[in-house]
Amino acid sequence: MVQSFKNVKELGIKAVDKELNMLKMGTEELTLTCSHGKIIVWIGRKASKELIRRVIFDISKIDSCIELEFEVICDFESIQSYESKGFILVSYAKAYGGYKAIFNIPFSNEESLICFLDFIMEDIKETNITQSLLWDGNDAKIRLLFDELSDIQGWVIEELYIRSEGSSDKIKLI
């Protein structure tokens, strides 16, 4: 049983003994919204490279099977360069400005994550970004991810939903 709303705010996720449906957590610069099938990553323009790196690599530590679809316009020779960094080519086609290439970025490959981090750092110079990661998440993985990240300064639970017993309904706790 959930002890109380106040205890959830004070004790965090450990105060919840029901199955989690969705957990939104993060800082002012970066948030994760985790459900059983998806992690939505929002990264603000003021997020530091160290914070982004920590979160991405901690996600990969919890579930290295995650792959992110990534699209880029580049010259033909660059496609092979991305592949050499661990990106997996899904498709490419001639496009205005070169080739439109779609890759999967495997979270099991450190080199591909470092390259992806460089892309993020370039993108957030212009605007906040949102990425959707598909994963085989569950209650245990969501809790593990929160525990892994909870020592980041300013890391808080923003929203928390649990499953209602005997129903597919969700109940908002925070």
C-alpha cells in the first residue's frame, strides 16, 4: 500500500509498493518519462554534457537492448563513417542536400552512444530536444533507473502513476 502522498514526496519511489505505470523524473535541464514500453527523454538547452552523458549511459546500463532510430542528411561517404561508429543502417535514399540515412543507434555500443551524445550537444545549441526510446521496460527496470539516477543533484520525481488493483486504470500519486 502507498503510505501517503507526503511519504512519496519525501521517501521517493521506495514508498510505493504498487506496480508503477509511469514515472516522470529529472531536473530542470533533463527529464525522463518512463513507462513499460517507452522512455521519453527531454533535454533542455542548458543541460550539461556531463548530465546528458550520465543519463544516457545509465539508461544503457539498465537496458542495453534499447535502440534509437536516428535520421541524418549526409553525403554518401559519411554513411560508412556512421556505420564504423556502431550505427546500424536501416535505409538511405537520395535527398536534397545529399542522402537521407536512417540508422538505429544501439545502446549496447559505447562508441555509438558517444557519437550520439555529440549530435545532441550540437542540437541543443539551437533548441530543446525530445527523443523517444523504445524499451522492454517494467516496474523493476523503472525503479532501478530511478535508483541509478537519484544521486544527481536536483533529481526529483515529477509525476508518478501506479496501476489500480484488478484494473488497467492508472492512479496519479504525484
